[in-house]
Amino acid sequence: MSYFNIGQKIFDSKKNSGIVKYIGKTSLGSGVWIGIELDEPLGKYDGTIKSKKYFDCKKNHGTFEKESLLKKIMEKKMKSKSKKSLPSIKSTMDSLSSQKITELNQLLDSEMKEIENLKLEAQQILSKSQTKLENIKITQQKMEENVSKKEENQKLKQLKQNLKNERNKRKELNQKMQILQIDEVEMEKELQEFKENIIQNQLLTENQIEELISKDIQELKNNKDFINEKNNFEKSTQIEKQPKNILENNQKFSILKLLYAQMNIEKTKKIDLDIQEKLGELLNQLSIIEKKLNIYN
């Protein structure tokens, strides 16, 4: 361990004051060297020896001294000061009278009392500081409780708002359900009316068919060609000598009956198609109502 420290204020061998900047080996020789930055430009280095920099300083402000040399110089100075101070102390003690000793004792007592007072004052200050610290802790605890209460109030407020929103949603759903119930009643009413219309249409269709049949029969009765064909057919059944005419008349009568039947079938198909279209529309409406009810249930 070095006798000196970096940054220490010392004197070099020429009694020039400076600050220790480097401690270690150098190219100047063996052993430990002390690099010193002098207060005045009295050195011959700038912290560099043979292009190797050991520390930074201004030009001519750097010097290097062997640690062993500086150590010896420091020890001599300390011994010299000790030798000079001992006789001085002895002389001073001898010159003191008993009165001076008494005064010193009184001064010492006064200083001791002052020290005791300072201790007491320090204890009081410490006690006050402790009290203030406890008050600060209590205040901090209250503040934390207030923050916690504020957070709880905020949560409660949010819960109330959520409850209000849910109630509004329920109210809207109830209103929609009421509207759907009204729609359902109206649809049931329309369905009933439609069923009644279907029944009436069926009755009307049957009546229309009967009327058409009666009308067609009447038209056939009034049709002279048909009457002649019929009479010829009846005559042909009685006259076996005319098989060719009988066959032709029979064919014509069959064709007339077939045309009449086809005409009635086409009319019936048209009526059935109208009924099926109305039933399809009704089923679609019922399907829409069922979907709405499933959504809100």
C-alpha cells in the first residue's frame, strides 16, 4: 500500500507544492514513482515521459519523485514538528497558574453544560421529528383511505350505471315483446281471415265449377252441331248397318268430352295455384314471426 494517495496535497523534494496525480512505475527507473502536478510551472514534464503519458497537466507543471525519497522527507518534517511542539507545550503548562487551571475547569464545566443542553435540545428535536413523522404517516393513511373510498364510490357509481343500462335494455325488450305480441295477434287475425278467405274461395271454386259445368252443358245443349252429333250417335247405335258413322260419331263425342274435361282441369289448376301462392305467403309471414319470438325469448 502506498504512503501517498491520488489527489493528496504534498511538496516535492524542492519544496514546491502540488497534487499527487500518479502513483506507480515509470521509465525513469525502478521502484514506485509519484507523479505530481505542481501549482507553479517549476517542473520539466507535462505528465509524459518518452512519449508515454502518465497523467494530464499543463506544460512545465509536472514532475516525478521517488516515493521512498518523498516518504523520508515527510517523516523528517513530522519529527521536526514534534520536537518543536513538545518544549512549547511543556513551557505553556509550566506557565499556567492555579487560577488559569480553575478558569479552564470552569470553562470545561460550562462547555459540558452546553453539551448537555445541546443533547437535550437534540432529543427534543428528535421527539418532535418523531411526532411529525407519525402525523405524516397518519395523514398518508387517511389519504390512502380516502383514495380507496373514492375508488369504491367510483365502482359503485359504475355498478349503478350498469344496472340502469340493464333496466333500460329490459324495458326496450319488453316494449319489443309487446310490439311482437301485437304483431302476433294481428298476424293470427290475418291468418284467420286468410283461412276464412280460403274456405270461401274453395266454396266459390266449387260453385264456380258447378256454374261452369251447368253453363257448358247448356252451351252444348244449345249447340246445334253437338245436338246433331248426339242424335246421329243415338241413331248410329240403333242402325248396325252404318258402323263407320257410328265410330266417327263416337270419336267426336269422346273428343268433346275430353276437351270439356281439360278445360275444367285448367281452371281448377289456376285456382289451386292462387291458393298455394297465398298459403306460401302466409307460411313465410309465420316463419318471420317465429324467428322474432325465438330471438327475444
